[in-house]
Amino acid sequence: MPKLTIDQREVEVPEGATVLDAARTLGIDVPALCFREGCKASTSCLACLVRIDGQQRLVPSCATRAGEGMQVESETAAVHEAGGPRSNCC
């Protein structure tokens, strides 16, 4: 079971879980307009973008598998600029 950190909060999730699953486990509200439980991630809306330390681009949390030691940020200037203010979403 991978352990990762999202917004400076550690979480452990089952193998195969996504970053979005991990965020929801912590109660972190990451918008996901095109995500539907039980369906393959389409990543068409990109509302669930997050920043993962060590990666150059923002990634969709609904389609990114949680990995051991990942450092994830959901509330950065880059994330907000890419998808607009989260408080105005949904």
C-alpha cells in the first residue's frame, strides 16, 4: 500500500488507487468534472490537475496512480492558473 503526501498530509491508499482517491481519503476537495466512479478516467476536463514533485507538468489526479513517496500539491498558483480558482468550480 503506497504512502504519499498531499498538501503536507500523509495518506496510505490501496495498491492501484489514484491520486484523486488519496485526496478524497483525506477529505481534500479536488474537482473532477469528467470523473465517474467505476469508469475508466477520460481526463477530458482536466479540472483535477495537481502538481507532483519532480514532474515538469501538472497531471490529472483521476488518472495518475498513487505511488510510494509521492509529494502532491493540489493548491498551488500553477494549479489555479491552469484550471481557474477552485472555489469557483463546480
